[in-house]
Amino acid sequence: MNDLKQLNILISQVYSLSKKISNSNNFETLADTNIDLLNKINTLEEELSDKTKELDDFKNKYDHDMKIKNDELLLKCDELNNLTKVSFVQSLNKQINDKNLIIQQLENQINKLKTPLTKEPIVETKKKVNSEFNVDNFEDINGFELTSYKKNYYLRDLETNELYDIVDNKPGKVIGLINSKGKIKFN
């Protein structure tokens, strides 16, 4: 902008000098002044041209940088969309796995209900097995301890605290568990 103002000032000076030339007899001095003014005008035009080129270069660089940033933004948006899709699929897979577990539990319950029930309670059969047990014939088994409860004998697993009925002086089926308070819970 300053360059344009200077150019306008120079043009007005040239105009005023040209009026003086017509009124003055001193042509040589005016011719020299006129040449100086034209040189200044040419210099200002060159500077203006250089500034215009710099501005164009800057605009081109800005446009190029903006295009790169827009491309990067589009890539990031695509990545975010893909992550959202993956997260949604993972959520659906978790829901499917949860439903499969519920189905498996229900199938197990159905299979248990389908098996015929025996008329004789399980505890009574175990008592019969234990009633045949003779303490004097029992030999110690590694990892098990002989335990009695209500005049019946059982083997307790020392690691898991599970109770087993005794068959041929060996652990049979699991019939219960001794909890941390020492109470027996039968299956």
C-alpha cells in the first residue's frame, strides 16, 4: 500500500513538473528531474511486482499446506470410523458370548431334568456304603484324611476340603464339602 501511495505522489510530482516545464525555460533541469522520477517509478513498479510474486508464492504454499492438512483430517476421520466399527463388533461379540453361556447353562439344566430321578435319596445310598466301612481295616491314603460325621465315615481331600464316600477303602464319589468354618455341606 505504501508503494502505491509513493507511486501516486511521484505521478503528481511529474504532473506538477510538466506544468512547470511549459512555463519554464530551463529544460535541462526539468528533463533531469523527469528522468529521476521515471527511474523512481520503475523501481517502485519492480518492487511492487516482487511483492506480488511473494504474495502469490505464499498463497500457493498456503493452498498446498491446506490440501495436505485436509487429506490428513480425512484419513483420521476414516480411522475413527473404523475404530468405532471395531468397538461395535467387539461389543456384539461379547453379547453373543454371554448369550451362548446362558444357552449352555439352560441346556445343562434341561439335561439334568431329563435324566430319570431315583426313588431312593442319594444320601441314604451313601450311608449304606459307609455303613459297610470298617475303621480297623482302613489304611491311610496320601492327601486324604478320615473324618466321621453322624456315625458315618468319609474321606476329606486335604487340598480342596471335598468329602468323598468310601468304596473299598478308597475315595468314591464327591458327596459334599467342608467350608472354611468347618461345617459340612452335602451335595
